[in-house]
Amino acid sequence: MEENNEKGMEGDNVFVELAKVRSAEAALQEEIATPGNESEGQLTVDVYQDGDDIVVESAIAGVRENDIDVHIANDAVTIRGKREKKHEVKTKDYFYQECFWGQFSRTVILPAEVDPEKSTATLKNGILVVRMPCFAKAKSKKLKVKE
């Protein structure tokens, strides 16, 4: 009986795996937030399609353009940077400490191949927008077989 339930819930396994990934990400964020830890923070991103482009948006407040590195490959984009604190605050003086300071990065596997040469990255009002045009899909052609 259990075997049938497992087979019938194969689609649900995707959600279980997604929950595991989210739990691991949450644990990583908690570890990063620990004062004195020098780990990299992970950006939150929105990834969507806009016409023939794939767009990645991320809120990166408090970071200058020169402190952001965007690397685009045909199938992935990596965003790295550093957010520096202007002054030090003693741990005991915090009421809340939710902002991440230090190095951060995020690699996103893209759902389609993109053209790195025609891609753009802009930072306006603390929002990074990376726009990557998809490669033109190959059109199919029907061939007539000759004798």
C-alpha cells in the first residue's frame, strides 16, 4: 500500500525537494547573519521573461555600481558584490539586526540560452536589472527526401 502511495505522489516529491532547498537556504541565511561570520550573503532575485528577454531583478540597496560584478554565460548569470557598513555598531547595542553587510553573490541557472554579448545590467534606485536576450530559436524546416 505504501508503495502505491509513493508512486502516486511522485509529482509531490518535487515540492518536498523544493522545501528542502528552501530550508537549507534559510539555514544558510541564519548562519550568515551571525555576527563575526565572514560567509557570503545570498541575494533575493526575481526572474521572468519579457518578450524575447530573460530579466533578473534584485534589490541591492546601498551598493555602488562599481561594487557589483555581473557575469553572464549562455545558461547562467552570477551577481557578486559587497555592501559596506559606514560605521561599526557593537553587537550588544543592536535591538534588531536584519540587514546583511559584507560580500554577497547569487548564481541563477537560466531557463533558456541567452546572448551574453547583447545583455545589459542597470542599477537604479537600488534595483539591479539584468536583461538578457534569448538566442533566436532555430526554425524547423521540413525536408523532402529525394531518390
